[in-house]
Amino acid sequence: MTFWLVVTGVALLPVVFGGRVASALAGAEWARRHPRAALVLWQAIALAGGLGAVGVGLVAAVAPLAAAFPHGMHTFGHQVVDGRGLAGLGPGHNLALAWSAALIAWLVAHTARTAVRTVARQRRQRTLVDILADRIDERDMGVPVDGRGVGLPIDREVYVLPGAEPVAYCVPGWRSRVVLSRGALDLLNPAELRAVLAHERAHARGRHDLFLMPFAALAAAFPWLPVVKAARQAVPVLLEMLADDRARQVSGDRTLARAIVLMAAPKGPEVAFGLADEGVVQRVERLLGTSRGRRWVPAAVYTAALALMSGPLAVLVAPVACVTFWPG
Amino acid sequence: MRLGNLERSVMEALWAHPEGILAQDLAAALPSSPAVTTVLTVLVRLSRKGLATRERAGRAHLYRAAAGKDAFVAEAMREALDEAGDVEAAVNRFVGAVSPEVAAALRAALTDRPDLTTPGETHRPDLTATPEALTADRSGSVRGGGS
């Protein structure tokens, strides 16, 4: 029982000591060199934290039913099936069970709400782009050809909005759309445009929107939790770096850096908040810097992520494995 | 895709008739001369998406664009220009806007490394010769990791 509590509790450490752990991770130099590894670690922290918080409640709740947690879970399952529900559980155990149930409901509700809202906004954005943008071939970039309605292969198709501000984005989805504004076409030279497009296509192909969604849900569910706040700031920048790494292979570091600097310049006198400052500076710095990552770092990070996940996974898997391998 | 292209032409026609237009007149105005029922289907879809509105005019409906083209373009651009946190964004934008000081410092960081300049990029005087880029504070955080 104590063993199982400790096993799940370890997964909660990053959440409990969230502020310090998370800000160390968010500011880490290695994270910028290995964004993929850092993202996996963030995902492990979030998943282990969520599962661990639910698991701790379950372990505590079924403690009086059996010596070991998996058997306690079985006994509890049989009780529920037999209609004897909470028999044998004290008030404290009921409270632990309520904690787990409420946490699951809270997480599911916020995930559903975030997903529905994001999908609705993406659909609206797709509708607008389809109605308003001209479709051109990436290879004809710079030439104002209106290839509207031409069935271009998706990896060459670019949607051009008739807006004067320089803007570049991708609307994710099963058929993603890479969008540039006329202003971006005027601002960037062909090499820089290729860098921007490679970056956006990396977002689209990697479905970075799906990676981001759980973190957006967490930010909505627990906005006051330090680890959530840190993840909310760090994860989007790391995803940008991941896309940058693809784009720099296509266009070279310096061309991509120039594209970022040109596109990040304030678009008008009213836009001077500079909310993107830190992330943009980090992205340009790593493109202009000469230091390279170390090969052992990702392996070490993946190991840490696995270690973090092992406790909550064991709690999830143990009762299932018991039923599967030793039924009765 | 066919219907998507028709949606575009129908919207263009609605924008060209801000006073409102009947479905049959709209069908006649389109160069591809689609069937009126097809145009009606598209108009219903556009209304459902909030792009068009309709009002009764005798036995038929008068259709209008829900807003001018510029307003819709502004909305399509806003998603990428918004200063809201990236986590909530429905799109993956290339880069957010930075403050003017940071923009100047970043330009300076680019010009700081002439050794990295590739030939053929010298036709961009806007980056290499801005006065603020030369006078910007370079002691701040904008410094390459390996320098």
C-alpha cells in the first residue's frame, strides 16, 4: 500500500515542486538544442502528473480492501459490480475516491471544451481562407499567378490572403492550409519565403496542434498551477524550434533567422506589447549560435521521461495485468 | 472542391451586390451559369457559416454578404496577428510580434555576424544599414549562444 502510494507520488514531484523544476526546464540550454527531447519530457511531466494525481486517490481509496493495490482494485471492482459499492471504505477513503473521480471529470471536461473551441475556430479560419485566399504554387512564388481551383499537390499549395500586414501561418487539420499574406510575399525574398513555408509545413505535417491541445486544456483546467504556467510558455516555443530545425535544413540557419526577424518586427504602432519577445530571441539566438547539441542528452532525457511515467503506468497496468494473467 | 470554388464565386457576386440579390439573378450572373438549386444550396451553406444573410422579399429571399470583403480579410489576418498566447491559437503562426527594442536588437544580432552572410543576400539594405540596428544596445540578451 505504502509502496504503491510512493510509486504514484513520485510522478507528482514535478507538479508539487512545479515552480522550480519547470522554470529550470523552461530556461535550460539543452532544451533549445534538443527541442524534441524537451517536448517529450514536458509531455511525460503532464501525463505522469495527471495520471499520478488520479492514481494516488485510487490507491488511497481501496487501501482497506486488500494489502496490495491491484487486489484492492479487484475487490472494489467486484463490489461495484455486485451492487455493494463503497462497502468497507471509511470517510477518508470515500474522499480519496471522490478526489480521483472529480479530477477525471474536471480534466475530461476541460479537454473536451478546449478541443471543441479550437476545432470551431479552425473551421472558421479554413472557411475564411478558402473564400478569400488565392491558391498559388510554391514554385511560382513571387509571381502573382492566380491558380485558383487548380488541383495542386498539398506540399506545394500556398494560400495568399490579400492583406498588407506580413503574416504567415498554417491552419492545421487533415487537409492543412499554409497561408501567407500579400504583405509577407512583398517583405521576404524567395529564399526566406521557402524557409517560412518549410517551417509551416513542418507544423502541419507534425500535427503540432494536436501536441499543443492537451497543454491548452491543462492551462484552462489549472491556470494557477506553476508547472502548468511554465509548460504553457515553454511548449509553444519548443514546437517553433522543432519547426525551425526542419526549415533550417531547407534554407540554412541565416536565411531562416532573417525571415524570423523580418516577420517579427512590430506590424504597427499599436502592436508594441512584445509578448513574443523571449521566444523569438531564443529562436534567433540558437540559429545564429554555433554550439551544437550533445548526443547523450536526448537519451538521458528520454530515460528521465520514462522513469517519470513508470509509476503511474504501473498503477494503471497492474490491476489490468492481474485480471489478464491471474483471473479469478 | 467544385462546391468550394462555387462558394468563392457566390461570395464575390454577393460583394458585388451590396444591396442584395435574388438566387436566380445570382445564378444568371455567374459565368459558369450553375443551376439555381445549386446556387441555393451554396447560399444556405454560406448562411450557416455566417458569411451570408438573407431576408424575405415577396416570395423569394434576398441574399447579402454578412460583411464586406475587407472585414473578412481582417478577420482571417487577426488570428495570426493576435497578441493572445500561442497556446489558445487555432493556427500555427510563423512568429509573433516583438517590441520595437527587441526588433532592433535582433537586426543588430544578424548584422553582427557578417561572416555568416551568404552571397546574394546583400541586396537587402533594409537589414544591413538601418541606423537603429547600428546603435542598438547589444549588451542585452540578444547574443548567440556560442559567441
